[in-house]
Amino acid sequence: MEEVLKNINGVKDLKKLKIKEKKKLAEELREKILDIVSKNGGHLASNLGVVELTIALHSVFNTPRDSIIWDVGHQTYVHKILTGRKNQMDTLRKFNGIAGFPKTSESEFDCFNTGHSSTSISVALGMARANKLDDRKNKVIAVIGDGALTGGMAQEALNDAGSSNSDITVILNDNEMSISKNVGGMTYFLSKLRTKRFYTRTNSRVKRLFLRIPKVGKSIVKAAQRMKRSIKQMFIPKMYYEDIGFTYLGPVDGHDIEKLESVLRTSKLIDGPVLIHVITKKGKGYKIAEENPDKFHSTSSFDIQTGKLKKEKKDDYSKIFGRKLVELAKKDEKIVAVSAAMIDGTGLKEFKKQFPERTFDVGIAEQHALGMAAGMAKKGYKPVVPIYSSFYQRAYDQVIHDICIQNLPVVMCVDRAGIVGNDGETHQGLFDMAFFSLIPNITIMAPKNFEELEKMLEFAINLNSPVVIRYPRGGEGETKFEKCEDIKLGRAEIIKEGEDLTIVAIGKMVERAIEVSEILKEQDIDCEVINARFLKPLDSYTIERSIRKTKNVITIEDGILRGGLGTSVIELINECKIDGVHAKSYGYDDSFVQHGSVDELEKLHGLDAKSIALSIQISRFMSNEIL
């Protein structure tokens, strides 16, 4: 059979295909996705897992008139290829290229921007209700993974949707359980059996009987319990979803296009909310990803034949954090780690291995993670909670209400702070400093390098109050700092003394400050570089003293300007009534930052060393002063 994908330029072409051609198309789509992600990086396993499902959705529904909302949205590569963007996919996740997530500005088929978990059902229900008010018959479909159902927002939406009588279809993409006809049939049989009274009595008697068998009795009981739990897992969803108001269809093999299309057509005939339970396999079609779905959930470029990354993975802030936490936990049994479904991503893999009873992965539930951590802190433990900056946004109420009002010793490690690059607007970690800085009873720190992170973590665990430590994605820079002073509450570090210009920087931007000072040195501008270390409490004494000396100050930060380091320094100048000061802040303005490499985005926003130095030189020329 000739190549199918080359003739697919939109969903109209897809709808003309026969099942045999669609199966061939699925193979070709997997090959294309493998090729693209191996070069550009991206989310591999999840996209390989929804190939047939995406084909079936666009075959049965009338998109874009019918709306598909993809929860998280990292699994939309197939969707993008089928909806007219096939020839642009080589630019995936590149600056000014195709985004790795749905973008309404990119295509009418992307009906809603998504990037975080558990939002799709709420959005779909809103659209369904809007359709009803406008007397439109358009279908609305939410595609959500089983992991995203741990998010409270998804459960809230299911509760509302079930009683709404709205025409909404929820597709539960379950990629954790296997499927077979025998298990499905046994599910139905045993569910009827368990409703009868004699089942419970007989179950207990049989269990006691087997336990009497020497040597193998316990093993038989355990095997039976495992089988029972598996069967129960297949059956309980049907009871639960139908009880809250959904018509439940499935489970259906998510890699069988014919069955998928059949159940999707059936769903269109049903009035009210429908839930379709689809069983898929993450990494489907690429054995290495099937065996390592977590590793290939999101990956940088790799060799397709071996699965090995093209660039050797070096130490990064997450690894250093995890390593240091293990070291501290060996000395202090009160240290516990809490994760929101990101054990590996946040560096907790070794901690979990060594302290399984002190590791708590609560799933995609950031609010619950912080609330639970507050409860543990209240009982005398020292919870450390590493969560990505963009995901901490989901739990600020818990930070305020559960942790900071009671001044509880929870260490909140903000991973992926600042620009993260190719994942785009929904994942850039630009807002955490501004958000956290508004909250009383909180200490905010950011390390300039690995060594300082280790010192800050040890300091934070022993502070006995709420602490935030923010650090970027990836590794430390190339600058080898001559010293790394011990951490003292609210104390900055003078990296380099100077007479003409004060540069105050925080976190990874301390290295940028050094680079700027070296460029300006060639222009006879003598810079004093201060590593703020603390955003809150700010070292007013050290910074004020330097500004009074130089009368010129700039701040550099990898976060939004309003509410961050720049704002804090300007407030300090005003409070201390320092007259005649020229001040300028460098950071991200009041806008969302698109996808692209970190270097490209920093240059775009004037945050590379050359751009900052040039800006200072221009200011000096225009005003006849340093700034």
C-alpha cells in the first residue's frame, strides 16, 4: 500500500479513508512523531499512545465545528498533523514555530489553550452550556488522562457535569491498565456475583480454607486478591460514573480504530453527559518508550535506535536538590518529601528509594500536597515540597491559608523557576517571586549555583517557618564563583566591589550580572555586584549602602518585574529616601512569554549580557550619567 500520510492535508482527507488505510496511517504517524521528537525533543510517549484515538475522533466528529479540548495538551502532535499543520511540524517547539501544546492562535482546530492538568472537563462543560444557551447542536469532547483525574478540579467538574444534563463527552484515556476480552467478561460476571449476600460469606470461607494449606496457602490468597483488585478496577469506574450521572461506555481498546469509531458514533446518539473509557498504552509502537514511559514522557533529542539522549545529561538543580535532601534526611528523621506526581522530575527518585515510608506522592494534586504538608508540619515534621513554578500557581491559597497564616515550617522548593523554554506560556516560571512576595511569614531565596542551593536547603529545613527556594531548569552556568558564604537570614553577598554602578541580581541572574560587569569594565564603568540571595527579607542594609555609594543601580531577575526584585529595590530607595539615584530593572514585562530556547527568549526580552550592557551604555550616553 502506498504512503497514506502524504495525501492527508486536513480532516476532510482523513474522513475519506477506509479502515485499512487508517491503520496504515497510524503506523506512518508514529514514524513521523518519532522522527520529529528525536530531533526537536518533546512529549513522546503520550503522543504515541493516542494515535488511533485521535484518528477516530477526527473521523467521527465534525471538527472544528465540534470542539475537542485536550487536557494538558502535550498529546496533540497527531491532532496537529491531521489538522493542516503536517508540513510545519519540523518547527515543533522552536522559536516562532509550532507550539507543543494547543494554541487557538495557531489553528481553529485548537479550540482552547491548555498546558496544565485537570482543566478540560470544566472548559468542555462551559462550552456545552454555551451551546445549549445558543441552541447549537455542536458536540464538545474533553480528552483527559487517568492521571489528571487525581486533580481536584477534574473531580469538581465531573460532579457538576454529571448532574447538568449537558451534551458533553468525556474521554478517559486510561494508559495504566491492560485490557483483554476475558477480563471484561469476568468483570460483568463478578460484579453481579458480588451483589449477592452469599458472596461475602463465601469469600471469607474460601479465604480461611486456603490459608490452612501449608506453605502455598498465603500465596494463593494473595494471587486471588490481586486478581480481584484488577477486576474491581475495571468495574468500579462504571458504577461510579453512572452513579454521578454519566452514561458510561467501555472500556474500549484505544488502539482499535474500528471499535473506537463505533463507540464514538454511539456516544453521539446519547443525550446528556457521556464518559468513554479508553485503554491505551503510552509509547505504543516504540518498544523503548513502551518499556520506559516515564523517561519518554518528555525528552530532549535522542537516537531512535538506542533511545539514548544525544546530549549527555549532566547534573542539574533538581538532582543536586534531591542528593542534598537525602544527605540531610539521613541525619534528621523528621524530614519528609511530598510530590505532586513528579518524583523523578523534581529529583526525589533516590530519596524515595532510601526513605519510601517518608516519601508521599499524592498525584496531580498540588493543593492537596501543600495542605497535607501543612498537616505534617503541624505535627512536628519537616515537609519539603518540590513542585514546578508554573504548577505552584495552582496552590497559592494553600500556601496562604494552610501554611503561612499558621507560620508552619514547610519548605517549598520551586523547580523550573524562570524561563524554561520550549514548552511555552503555560510552563514559564515567571510569576512565583511576585506571588510569594505578597504573603506574610514567608522567606524567599534563590541560589546562584549548586553549592548555594545545598546551603539554602539546609538553612531552610532548620529555620522553623515557611520557606521558598526557587531554582531554574537545568544546570548551573560556567562562572566559577570564588566564594559561597554561609546563609544568614536576610543577608546578601557582595560578589564584586565597585564605585560606579550597583548591580543587584538573584538566582541564576547573578552570573549574568558578572558578565555584564565585565563588559562594562571595558567602558570604564566600575560595577559592584550583589547577590541578593533573599528576595524576602531583602538585605536593605547592604543594598542601601551600595546605592548611596554609586548613585546608580540596576536589578536583574528571571521573573516578572512587577512584584519581584526590581520592585523591592525601588521600594527600598523610596523608603530610605536616597536622593539622586538612577535606577533601572531588567526582567520580564507584563506579558506572557512564548516558546523557544532559553537563549532566544532572553535575547528577545533584552536579558542577555550584551543587551543589558548596551542598554546601560545608551542610558549613560543619553543622560550623561551611568544610567
